[in-house]
Amino acid sequence: MKHMKTHCASVLALLAIATNPGLVHAQAVRGTFPLMDVVGDWDPPGGGGFPGAVQQHEEVQDRGAGPDGGDFAGLPLNEAAIYRARAHSPQWLTVPENQCRLHPVTYQQRAPGGMSIVKIYDPVTEKLVAYKVTGNYSLPRTIWMDGRPHPGPYAPHTYEGFSTGKWVDDRLVVETSHIKAGYVRRNGVPTSDLARMLEYFVRHDNYITINSWVEDPIYYTEPLFRTTDFKAAFRVNTQLIEAFGGTQDGGPGATFYKCTGIDELDVAVGRIPSYLPTQEEDESETFSRLYDIPLRAAFGGADTMYPEYMQPLRALGSYKRGVVSSLFANPPPSWVQPSREAPVAPDAGVTTQHVKGKVWAITVGGQNTVVQVGDEGVLVVDPGSQEHGAAVLAEIRKIAGNKPVRQIIYTSGDASRIAATPLINTPIKPDGQVANIISHESVGLALGRARAASEMIPTDTFFRGERAIYFNDEPVEVIHTPGVHSTADVMVFFRESGVLVTGAVLPGVTYPHINLEDGGSIQGTVDVLNRILSITVASWHGQGGTMVVPGQGRLYDEGDVAEYREMVTLIRDRVADAVKKGRTLDQVKAARMTRDYDARYATASGPTSTATFTEAVYRSLKAKPAKAKG
Amino acid sequence: MRIGRRLGTALGLLPLMGTAWAAQPPPPPQTPRQAAQTDFTGTWVAQVNEDWRHRMRTAPVGDTESVPLNAAGRDMTKNWSLDADNAKGDQCKAWGAGGIMRQPTRVRVSWTDDNTLKFEMDSGTQTREFHFGAAQPSGDRTLQGYSIAQWMRPPPAAAGPALGQQLGLPGRNAPRSATPAAPPSNQRGSLKVTTTNVLPGYLRKNGVPYSDKAVVTEYFDRFSAYGSDYMEVVTVVDDPTYLVLPFVVSSQFKREADDSKFSPTPCRTDPPVKRGVQ
């Protein structure tokens, strides 16, 4: 009966519409109403077929075969971004960790091909949960529509980022955070891991335009606003590949395979192809030379995208060789980053997150403590500073309840990592046992000499390369990693969980602390980072898989470590080149060879400041013949 | 049986209901200016971060990259001569309706009257007028052609009373106000502009052509992002003479506080660059 009533009302409504000329007219007006969903298959404006078609109607080089080196014109880049982009070599893609990377979300819509957007509904409530965007040689991207918040500050980043959306009138507004460092153009124009993105998806008749702003406090002087157009694909696609211009028999759209990086070039492990600051002629001038554009203009900056730049552009005249060094010696005013709020506010809060398997990360004041929990009890890596000890202990109790702390591992002897031990290492009832403390032997010796509290003294030390225990049904490897911060440094690898805890050798949020007095060197640092990458295995296109907990800050995976390794390696190569050319320390400092990374990794003072880090790199390379690049 | 009777009664009442609605006084009509759900007025500056070498410089002769030209279009481009244009007084062909929004320019937007939105461009000193609700008059073709505009989101009055009100159902059928209960956002709906009656012009400064048969369809939107206001226009040029399919580009503008930087200049095309400088 109820159903009959419903049907009856529907019939009435339809008849009312059909018999009411005014309403029919209103519906006709509504025929142009643009409130249409974004779902469907979308082609570039020129169509979905690759061979011979003019697919993209703007930015065709960037979005098609690939942009020329040095084509940064019209981008609001600061000096750091231009310096870094200029160092980019196309051979960068041969690095095994880079081979499987698909495009980051900051570039995704610009890539060749089309996209497919589908809706995900909750099967129970039937409410819209998310949109899923697939295509453009990028990772499938989820836009959450269910009101969930963005993850916390220490959550992992991904190439696709974390996106939430909402409909505001007839636009889908999407905010994306937690994006890995990447690029906005395939010739190396960078984005940092602090970049975020805002998008408006707008439909007009049979077109959809994605208006996107990339905001990056590290590399852009103002948000980069770009628009990307697609048109509805009026055909039936029965396989995902067909939506991207490919064919079922494996045409050019067939990119979404499980990928594994391979050795493409016979070069040293960890080599990062790049152009050095002292190379006057390089790939970055291709665009400038090919189209007779002054290098100053080709290198971009916010001023180059506004109409008033026409005048200086005319005055600059033609392409000229050999101006790279003078440009970087005297950067134009538009390349100077305006002062903004600090990119990362100091976080005094407490964050606990499940990493993987049996492993949890507790971050207090930015410093990471790691906890493994199982039937045998609790294993703690780096209990933390005395100041934060109580907070760490409280978090351990939330995770592990009353399970006893039976194992403690020190990744170094730094007070900031171990001083909270007496708070955590309390006698276990009813037998009064205390935890077994594992460290490199040198930590034990140092604490003994310092007459540290007995609860802090390691009970299980080693002096060879590795120590392994089996705890909570999991092999736990303690790996000695000297050569960076101290001879006492170790990493901890939870084999079953797939989590590597690096301690100080990979600080995550700052430059590495290269302690020359305790055996540290830039080469040792690069070696340790390469070793980390030999342990990690990405699960899917360069990310996920083995998770890495750095000494500080957010969780890493292989992609993040590769990015950090790239930073350290490029700086090593630049300074090594300068040392080879006989430059003094003052000259190297004056050349500001770390300028593309300073805003992200330099601290205001201390061992990870620009000056001290640069000096450590220089002195460690000067101490012995500079190691040849690669 | 009871349902059948109810349905019959309801069907019998339908013509009366339609008549009753038609008899209601229509809400006062809004002018396009009043109905505007996006306020484009103000001064906007182009952000040329896409196709930079085609927009800030004059690309090499014959460079038709990414424009879906047919053979006739390609031939036109290969044979383009800046000197010939200048000699003929055709300096402004790249500032016609099909190409002007790609120029590095400032745009000053204002209402000429309640039915006409005016876009003034300082580059090339050009003015475009977007006419709402008017049929295209016959007349000479012009560089900017004749533009008919419409808000893609219809004004509330056009949508008519709610269905429940039309059906006389109880509850939630209060008369609908011509003015939305909440003040309209100034960036809610797109503006669609269709331009015809154009003179031949250039899609790009280096002589990439469109003909007088071209139809230029544009969609304007306004957005807020990271503390600034932006305008974006999607331009679709459909030209049976020189294009094999519609040419689609989108251009970005940022709002400025005032028009102090709006500085009209004549059409000026720099000489095309030469490829492969050594």
C-alpha cells in the first residue's frame, strides 16, 4: 500500500509537469543548468587517441612529449626552486627509486591522456563517500566526500596526497595535503613536501575544467594557478586503459602495471644525475636557446607571468650564453621569497599513530619514540628526553595497557633520545625485573663514564655490525650505522612489521648532523642513506611498503628517503666539485650551494644550520680526495 | 480500488492546478545585472603561466603547436608576415575575440547598463560587450564580434515555484522569494558568452588564424584561493574554415585592488623569434 502511494505521487508529479506549460518552460531554462556531476570519462580537448592527434591545446610540451630543459617561464618560482630545477637532469628517471614513480598530484592533471572519475557510495547508508580519479599516468586518487578530517602533521605523505572535497553550489572544491615532494612540470620544477593544493572542478556543458592552485612556502613566491580542460568522452570504455587513449591490446595507455625499479645504467649505487652549479652550458638552456628567449626570462619568477614583463623582456633581447652564474650570484628581486609564517610551526603536542604491524610511533615535541607491542610485552626505541618522558609513558600505556616494558633500544647516546629511560624502565611486577637495554657499546661506555643512573645503563651492548633479537614473535635487527652523527648510532628494523627506525642518521626535518669529531662525513651520510634504501621495499610505484620512522617528524617511506638521499647527494656532488676546483670554504659558503634546500632543512643555528652543515660537508670532502661523482 | 479512485481524483484536478499556478502573479523579473550570481566587476590581470612562449613572445613563423588546424590553416600560418599585416593596418588581428583573452593584459570589467557587461582590455585597447538576452543584430563584422551572454545558473524566478507548491501539497510550500534567503555568493555561477559576427583574427600572435565563420564560446568563472580572487575563462573556438575541431584553452586572471595599473596600449606584435639560436 505504501508503495502504491509513492507510485501515485510520482505519477501525479510527472503529469503535473507534463500538463503545466510554465513548468515545462522552467525545465527548458534548466537545460543549461550546469549543476552536473563530475563523474565519467574525460579526454583532453583534442580527443583520447594518442597517435597523430592534437590532444592538448595548451602547454602541449609540458603535457605531451615533455618540456624543454629550463622552461620555467611564467612560473612564480623563488630562487631555491629555480636553482633546483636548473640542476635537474632527465637522467634522474634512471635512478631505480625514481623509475616507478607516477606523477604527483601537483602534476597529475597535466599529464598526457584522460581521466576517469567514479563515485564511491557507502553500501549501507548509500551516501557518497568519495570520488575516485584515475588516469593521467598517475596513481588513483581518492577525494573523500564524507567529511573526514585531514590526517595529523606526522602522518605519511603520498604522491597522490590526501584530498577532501565538498560541493559548493555547482563546483567541486577539493583540498589536498600530505603530498610528497614532487614537481609541477616534468623538467624538474619542484614542489616540497609542505606544498598543498586547492582545486575547483567546474563543468561547462560538455567540458570540465580543473582549476588548481599549488601553494608551497618553500618554492613559490605566490600560489601557482593553472587550469586544465577536458571534454566528455562520448564512447563506451570497458577497460580503464581505454579511458586514457590506450587500446585493449596494450597501447600507450598501459601504464598501470606493478613496477619494479631496475639497473638501467652501469653507475654507482645511489648516483643522482644532475647538473652542477659550475656548469655554464647545460640542459637548462635548451628552451632559452631554442626559442631565443633570454635565460633570465626562461628561468621564470613571478614577474615573468604578468603583462608588465613584456617591457623588460623586450629590453633583455635575445638568448645569450654564459649568464647562469651571474644570475645566481645576483638573483632578481622577484626570485626572493617574501617572508611568510614559518612553514612548520613547532609542535609541542603529542601524537601517536600506528605505523605498521606491531609498531607504533609516538611523537612528542617533534621527536619520535617507537614502540613495538606484543604478547611478550613492550619494546621501546628511544624513550625520549627527560622533559617528554611522562608524555611518552602515558602514550605507551594507552597503546599497551599494563604490558611491561621488557626491551629498550637506544639509537644513539643523545640525551634527547634516552634521558626518559628511568621513567619508563620501572621494575616489572611481580618479579621486579627491569628492561633489557640494547645499544652500541660506545653508548654504554659513555654513560658509564658519565655516571648515569643505573636504570639508563645499557645491559646488552654490541660492537660488531649488527645485533638481532627475537621479540614479540618478530625478528628485530639493530644495525650499526656510524659515519654520520656518531660512532654509537644504530637503526632498528622490525622485520615482520616492515618498519625501520633510523634515529639521528635520518633526522627527517633537518639537514643531517654530520659530526666530524665522531667519525661523521658527508660520504658516510650518503652511504647510510643508501643502506636504508637497500632495506626498504616500496609496495606500489615508489611508495608505501617498508615504513621508515626518522629521528624527528613525520613518517617516511622509500620515496621520502630517496628524496632526502637526493638532497644529501646533490649537495655532496656540488661541494665535491668545488673542492676539486680548489675553492676555499669561504667561497663555497658564499656560493650558497644548499640554497634549494635551506628553507626546508636548515635550522637557524646549531649543527644543522646552513653554515655548519656546509662546513661539515666541505671539511669531510677536503679531508681526503674528493670522491668522484657517481 | 481506493487507490484507483484517489488517482482519478488527482488526475481530474491537475488541469486546475496548472491553471491555478499560471494565475499566480509572477515574481518580479530580475535584470541580468540583478540576477548575476558572480560579480566580475573590477580589474583583473592575466597570469601567463601557460603557453608562455606563445603569449609573451611571438612564436616562430609556422609554429602551430597544439592548435588543431586543417591544411588551410597551416598554410595560412606558414605564409604569415608581420610586415604584411602592419602594412595593411592589421596590427590587431591577435586581439580579436578568439585570441584576446590569451594576451598578457589587464581586464577592467563593469556594467554598461543592466543588460550589458563590458570587458575592457588595456593590451590593444580593446572593448568587448556581452549582451544579455538580446538577439544578434545584423551589422558589420567587427574584431570583437557580437557577444550574447547568459548566466549558466538561472535566476531564482526562472525556476518557478517549487513542485510541492504547484501541486498544492501541504507544508514546505511557502511562496518562493525572488531573492534567495541567503545573500548570494559573488562567485557561484558561470557566465557563458557566445560570440559571432567576428572579423578574421589570430588565435596566436604568429598568425595562427580563425575565420569570420568562427564561433567563440567562453565560460567565465571566479574563485577564491589562498586569500586572493581569481577569474578564469575557458575559450572554445569553433571554426569550420581553419580548424578540424574546436580549439579549447583556459586563461587565468588575478584580481587587483584597483585599476591603477590599467594602462591602454596599442596593438603591438613583436617580430617572431627565430628557432635554434646558437
